[in-house]
Amino acid sequence: MLPHIPEEHAITMGEGNTPLYHLQRCGRATGVEKLYAKHQGMNPTASFKDTGMTFAASSAHQGGFRWVACASTGNTSASMAAYAARGGMHSLVLIPEGKISWGKLSQALDYGALTCQLRTDFDGCVRILNELVRRKPVCLLNSVNPYRIEGQKTAAIELMEQLGWEAPEHIIVPGGNLGNSSAIGKALMEMQELKLISRLPRLSIIQAEGANPFYRSVKEFGGAKIEPVTAETQATAIRIGNPASWKKALRALRATAGEVEQVSEVEIAEAKAEIGADGIGCEPASAVTLAGLKKLRSRGFVKPSEMVVLILTGHLLKDPDFTIKFHRGDLFTGTTQERQAVHAKPLQRAPVVLDADLGAVVGALDAAERNS
Ligand code: F0G
């Protein structure tokens, strides 16, 4: 099911074989007892990108490229920079200035990428990159690179293996540039063709309300076209207005009879804290899956007895700024969501600053016990 890469060109860091967690608290809260998370943030550079990048970087190495390049909201660039460094290649990263998390930016720098912060958004970075590859001999490693999609199929294949080749009823993924939904959909169809699984899970795709071109394409235009939007969301990984792989994702959605949903900024922040409270954690873009599940449950698309697997795409530590602002109650200050954000208060756990005094700590402990 995967492309062949000769041993001498393989660049690998032990990606894949990520854990599948039972989300007990989130399951109780959503009324879906069999709720699981496949955590792709547990890969070497802490996001799902690594499973595709091992193939794409290896193929660039096989092609004799000195330079690899990508436009990114942060995770692709972190992953590409690492795999390029391991393979002795140079990497060029184009990212939107001021709109990626520090965790991801710091990875690209440490792995030695030439990191260009362009004064534009992700979609603007893609435009420049597409022109650049026509001028310079650099290998494009965005998810339009077919090796990326092939490698990212492994999340779905591993998942079925972990479940003893019994497909769950639902798989839920975040949708940004839509490479991941395309890859998972392709893997599911191939596994059914090979009779590794007997039926297809429904693959549902969730977008942030402020970055919802695919949701609108399906709901408003019946998938006939896509209208690019100016994307805005604090889940910066999916701040994408013109997704490259929307047609492939639409095919996956249709073939598996999945659904699309959109979720608000406050719903994303709440869902992220809920996944955190289950001891798992993820980055904001990954949490759209749980927020979307709540909507799919209330519409009756997901039934209480069904098994649901959320694909968590990035690690909690990718974007600590978001998490700290949320728990301190600052995330929505001065935004249009400020009023709606009061609903999230019970989930907030701001740090307590105390004197170095035993009595003060005992007092805090007792107060927490009374409130628990
Ligand atoms: N979740 C995370 C954490 C991401 O980084 C991305 C995309 C997505 C979800 C959406 O996946 O694009 O395949 O639909 N990040 C890309 C990047 C765009 O540049 O890192 P998608």
C-alpha cells in the first residue's frame, strides 16, 4: 500500500505506531462511551506530518535534490526541516509572519531551516512557493506531493490494526489544506478493496468557523465548487482559506458517507481543555474533532452506541501560548467571542501565585478540595 523507497535513501526517525487512547471523561460528556483518540502528535516532531514527510523527504533524497521547500502553518515546516536535516538536505520554509505558534517556529529554526516569515497568510505563502519551484531546483514538500499523502495513509492503517481490523463507525479529522482527510479516505478505500476491512467507517471533516471554505463548499454549493475565504482562527494550524486538496477530500467524504461541520473559537478552546483534562492533550486544531463530535451527536449523526475515533493531529506542547491564555482567561479578551467565552470558565485552571509558605499551599489545597 506504500511506495517503495530504496534503503539507502530512506530517511526515518521511527515515526508511526502512535497510541490509541480511550477518552473516558470526554466520552461520558459527549454520551459516546466508545470514544478513542489516535494521537498523531506522538510522532518524532510532535505532529501527524511525520508519517508523510518520511516518504516525501526520502523521495527528494532519491531524486538528488539539495533543497526541499514548503509553505506551512507550522507543523509541515517543523517536520520537513527535521527530515531534511536527517537526510543532509537544505530546507526552505515559508510561513505567515506572526501567525504560527512559537513551538513550531522554534523547531524549524533548531533543525536548521532557512525560515522566511512572509507578510501574508498561508495561502499567500503557497502562491509564492508555487512560483519559486518554477524558478529554482527545489523539491516541493507540501501535501500536493503524492508521497506525503501516501505516507499519511498509515494513520488509518495502524488504527485498523490496533482495532483488530474491525472498523469503527466514525473517524473524525480536522480539515485545513485537506491533505490528511484525503490520505485517510484513500487508505480506508484501499483497505476495503483489499478486504482488510469489511465496511467503511464514516469519515467526517471539521473546520473552524473562521476558516471554513470546505464546509461552505459542501453545504452551500453541494461540493460543485469552492470559494476561497480570508481565514481567521486562533487554531493557527488550520488558518487556511484556499485548501489544495478539497476535491480529494470531497471524494473521501462522499465514498464514506461522512459529514462536515464547523465549530466556533470558544467551542475549540473548550474541547481542547476537555481533551487535556482526560490526561491526553492536543493542539487547538486537533480539538476541532471533539467540538465537531458534539455537534454530530446533537444532530443524531453519531449514535451513543457507536465507536468514534478522533484523529489528534498535534501535541499539546506545540502551542503553549494558547493554553496558558485560555487558562488565565485571556484568550478571548477584546475579541467578538468575549461574551460567549464565559461558558468556558469552569474548564479554566489558572496558576495560583503564592508566597513560599506552607500555610498558603495547604490553604490552596483545601480550597481546591472543597471545589472538586
Ligand atoms: N491539524 C494540525 C495540527 C495541522 O498542522 C494541520 C495542517 C491540520 C490539522 C489540517 O490538516 O491540512 O491536511 O487538512 N497543517 C499544515 C501545516 C497546513 O502547514 O502544518 P490538513
